[in-house]
Amino acid sequence: MPIIKYSIYIEAPITICFDYARSVEIHMKTTRKTSERAIGGVTAGLLENGDIVVWEAIHFGVKQKLTAKIIEMDKLHKFIDIMVKGAFHSFIHTHEFVEYGKGTLMMETFDYQSPFGILGSIADRLFLEKYMQCFLEDRAKELKRIIEKT
């Protein structure tokens, strides 16, 4: 079961980083490469504990839907979303925020299990883990760019 960890320093207050990271509209801006958009559940505003959102995106040339739910929220410091329905067997995505100097350290942990048993494990080793690492890093870098430009 791959676990991807990534952290990035954002030169902005923790309040802004936390809110931008859980904004549906900002999420769509940071995932333009995959044409991600909210099509069900909460489709605008800031995600809160218990919220469900249905995302539609194009990955590997295939339009896919994924339903995620916020299962934990510690305002300004952490929120966790899980996959309720989608292409993975399961995932837990933890977003953590720590005040650091004049800015914020944003840390993400993406703990997932691919579908299809041994075939999923092979896909992880061949391409999926690297793809997900790049996807998360690109999204975080775009979030940083948007926040620091504000």
C-alpha cells in the first residue's frame, strides 16, 4: 500500500492556507491539467467536516468520477478526506498545516490502495505511484502560487 508524503512552505498565514486548501473553487484551479470539477455534493465554498463532494476528472485519458468525504477537521491544523467511491480500492488523504516562520508548512500524506490486487501492485510500481506523487506535488505548487500571488 503506497504512502506518498509531500510538504511545501507557503509564505502566507495558516488561516489563508487552510481555507484555500479546502476551497472547492481553488481545488478546481489547482487541477486544471486533469480538468477536475465538482459535479455533486458540495460544489462550491469551503469544505467542512462531514461534507461529501463528487469530483470528475480526466486521468490517463479517461473521464473518471471520485466521491470523497471529509472525515476529520481540526480547524487551521488538519483535515482528512477519504474516498467513498472511485477508481482506487481506498485512500486516506491527510492535509496538515503548521505555522513556520512568517508562513505555513503544508504537509500532505496520501495513503492509498490500488484496485485489482496484484495487478494494482504492479501498476503502482510501474507508473501509478509516480503519477500520484507528481499530481499531488503539482497541485501543491499551484496552490502555493495562487496563495502567494493573492
